[in-house]
Amino acid sequence: MKNEILIEETRNGLLENIHHGIICGVDDRLECVYKVGDEEQYIYYRSASKPLQALPIFLSDILTKYNITDEEAALFTASQRGEAYHIDALESLLVKLPVEEEELYCPASHPLNAAPKDEMIQNRIGKRRLYHNCAGKHLGFVTMCRELGFPVEGYWEVNHPLQQYMLEILSNLSEVPQSKIKIGTDGCGVPVFAIPLKNMAITYLKLACPDLVEDEKLQKAIQKMTTVMNHHSRIVASDDFICSVLLKDPNIVAKGGAQGVYCFGLKKERIGFALKVFSGSENVWPNIIASILEQIGYSNKDTIANVRNINPSIVKNDSGMDVGEIIEVFSFK
């Protein structure tokens, strides 16, 4: 496995942390035009797969049938973090959809964000499956089972027809044969897929540029889904988190996953990117992505500035004193 140093963190000039990784950017010829490390390395999508897993919903008439708002629909793509606007939309979905909370396979949880989690604990509000960060995805899974006539029981198992349907969509968009896709188990218990990093970038290229997808119905589903993600960006993560910050730019489709995986597509530039930080850190995503955008000459400087503001390059201590730096050391060959 060939990977390179992406980020160095220093404190008072002394090297403190190193983050190795790989990056691949593909153009609309499906060729790798930007790379760091081995773009053929197999990587698990983790939650970067959520938009792909949500596509069956957008391919169906479920949104119309159950009067789902665009804000609520964004939850099917989301790693929601339990803010009040997330909980309100989740509660509304639970009322509208033919789903019982007990049917969700994701475990009971408190919100990911500290403020709503602390508030619930202080008010002695218990954990719920609805508060799990993958709850929107699971609400979609159960609904799709009922819509397609699949059994709800076992929807989380790899051989279940719903999972096989999503595997077929992934194979189509990634251009990886189903037999070559590797499968593990994600944090919430459903299958998680691994493909070469280059092909992950291809999937996000196609999300950004659905005209590259031959199936017209799938094209329209992608357009609808990505529009919902852009218009309701804070639902996909939450305010000041990188997914939501990037999605505020209508030119970008983006989603991250656990253990340092990130994917995004640029619509006008017709480029898809995928990256993996092998330390598993999500903290350095903003630094890496801002550097990528700068290196390719991305025109929206406000987006770059907003991304940099998430994790500034100057490290400060608890008193606000400058004590170190986060330095992007990679460059595209």
C-alpha cells in the first residue's frame, strides 16, 4: 500500500503528529487527473455511502406518497447530529412513514453533538434509536422494504434483497463489478462496501454530473437528491461541520465517513474527489480539502475560506495563545 504524508502538525516548531493518506481526483473521462498515493487501494465508504444508499428512495415515489418535505428527505442522506432541527424532522418522518421505531436496526443513542446530548442527559431523556446518527438512513431502509415488498426482518443483512439492490446501484455508479466489491459491517450494523479509491471518486463525479449516468431515471433521482442536499445542507451533518459547509456551495456534492474517508464532486469543473486519512482523523479534513481546492484553482474563495475556518492552520491552546501549526505537505503530481 503506497500512501504519503498529507498533514504535519507542529507545536513550537516540533513535529507532533503526522497524517498519512491517499487522494484521487477523476475527470469526466473517468481518468485520474489528481493523485497522492495509490488510487487503486480498496477503501470502505463508511457514511460517505449514505447518498448512494438513499438513491432507492429518490428512485421511488415515496417522497410524494408520504408527503415528505425536502428537509425531511435530506435525512435519508445524512449523518445527523441530533440538533433540534434534526430531531423535529426525524419525529415528523416517523409519523409520516410506515415505520415503527423498534424496527430500526441501529442502536439506541444520544445525539452526537455535545450540546443536545448534554441537554438530554440533564433532562433525563433516554437514548433512542431515532437519535442515532444513521437513523434517517434506517428509516429509509425500512420504508423501501415495504414499498418494494421486501421483508423488513433482516434488512441489515448483506443477502437481503434491499442490500443487493443497493449493491447493484453502487456497481453501476462506481463501474466496479459486484464480484469485485468487498463488504464489511458498518458501525450501525448494515453492510459497508469497499472499492478502489479511484472508483469512489467516480461515484461522486457522477453525483455531481448525472449526465454521465446512462439510466435516465437514475439521472433524475440523483438530480433531485443532490438538490435536496444542497438546499438543506445543515440536515446532512450540522452547522459548522464540513459536509454542511461544503454543501452550502451549490456547485458541490459532498459526504464524509468514519475513519477519515471523504468524497466530494464539483459540478462545473466536472471532477470527483475521494480521500482517505489513515490515522482515521476527521479533524484534518478541512485542511486537506481546502488545500485540494486551492491547488486546483477553485474559483469560489468564500467556500475555501469557510472550510479553512472549521479547523484553522494556527493551533491555539486553551488560553487562545498560538502554539503550533497544521501544515498541508502534499501536492499533486
